[in-house]
Amino acid sequence: MKYYLIYNPTARSGRSKIEFKKIIEILKDRNIDFDYALTTKKDEAIDIASGITKNKTDVIVAVGGDGTMGEVITGLMRQSRQNRPILGVLHIGTSPDFPRYHGIPIQTDEATDFLLKAKPALIDIGKVAYHSLINGEITTSYFGCNVNIGLGPQIASKYGNRYRTILGDFGGTLLATLVSLAFYKNAKASLMVDDNKIELNNLINLTAGKDPYLASGMRVPVDICANDGKMFYLSLQSKSKIKLLGQLWRLYKGNILDFPGAKFCRAQKIVIESEDLSLVEFDGDVRGCLPAMVEIMPCEIPLLKVIS
């Protein structure tokens, strides 16, 4: 097997470099056939991954955080299905939602060993069409975790830029959530969930995707998130932000569906519109604006996730 690593050196605010060096040493010690590329700017992993077909390598390995995983996935999805290499993951970012979901180890030694032993299994991939922040044009990307509108994009910007560097993954996300919630204004949104129109009032956040792990320990029940060609959507609605704050612990316990303001359903496609909200975040990064369409592409990419 030949491996091609795409590494984001800014992962974990640049503190991932030691882990990447350890990965390279392990691969060399085991005489593994590999090559690698370092990204130098946002979205560069998309371009690199889209040009590495399976006649060049057997496995493309995303080395970084969930954002890097999403970029590599987008690059693979821009290839024809028959040309895509297998996807491997070495998560050396901050919040490891994608590997948690797929049962992939997080510690570098264990994760590298898993990478070299695992077998591929096809996974569902999320697709999101939105309006670019740069030029306003409709853009299509792919994701491995979830899409968020409402509070999520505000948390992502605060968490990514400031708080996690000082307080770490859990503390940074929690503080960003509290600060964002304090300044957040409840909103309205219109959804087309498959063939059903749904109006949401007093919306705090809407999550749509596959991954039950939302951020740094927040999660929805795992057993309702099967790899079945459908995503879940979870909306949190509340007139009172203080009341919601008192229920925040449910997101960490995995029983947020017991909160009366939580609505959950399964769908293949969701169209989201809102006059009150604009930003769209997925895989931990704010990437565009509403309106947006989110859908699931079933069994699209082979991921190294199974130990036989």
C-alpha cells in the first residue's frame, strides 16, 4: 500500500508539528511507502486531494483537524468515483468529532498503527450548497461531520480564533458557547425537509449532518445516527436563553432530545432559508451564507475504519 499524507501545519494552532514529525518517524521505521504535502493556505487540501487519483496512491491521509478532513473529502468528491483512493485519517487537530464518530483512534501512535492495519468501508458523505463569503456565488462543498446555522457559526469563529488557544478544546468551546449565547438574537428559519415545509421560531441553532458528536463532547444519541443514506437535523428553540443555558448539560450527556425545545428528524435533503440568519458553518469552519441546501450522498467514499 502506498500512502499520501496531506498535512495542515496550522492544525491545533501550529502545535501539531510534533505529532506530524512522530507520524513520519513511525512510517519510516516501518518502511512504509509514502509521500506527503503540506498545505499553505485555506482550501489547498481540496486542490491537492482532487489531483491524487488511485493510480498515484492507494490511500490519501488527511492529517489535521475536522476542517482538514472536510477539505480532503471535498477534493475526493470532485474526482470520479472510480478514481478515488481510500481515505485515511490521522486527527491531530483540536476537536476530534470525525474520528470519534467512525471509531478511529486519536492518540498518534495508536492512530498510525490503526491506519496501517485498517480495512476500508464505504461511508455516507454530506453535500452542502451555499453562497460564498468571498464572491456571493453558489458554491458546493462536502463534509464529514455537520452543518450548523444560528449559534454554531458564532461559536466556531470565537472558539477558533481565541478561546481554544488559551483554554483548550473543552474550555474554549464552552466559553465561546456562553459568550455567543449571551449576544445571540433568536431567529426564524424556513426549512424544506425532503417534501415537508417546516417553520422554526425562536431558533437558537440548527444542526444537520451525520456526526452525533457536535463539538468537544457535545453529542446527540449515537444509536440514531446510522450510516444509512440519511442525516439527522436537530433544532434547538427557546424564547428564553437562560432556560436553554440551564439545559446545556444535556448536550454533554447525550440526552438533548429530552429538552422540550429540541426537535429531531431524519432526512435525505434539507433546504434552509432565513431572513434573520446568514452564516453557514460546517466541519468547524464558517464557510458561507444562506440560503443553503444540505443533502447526503450515500456510500460515497471508502474510509479506513474497520479492523478485521
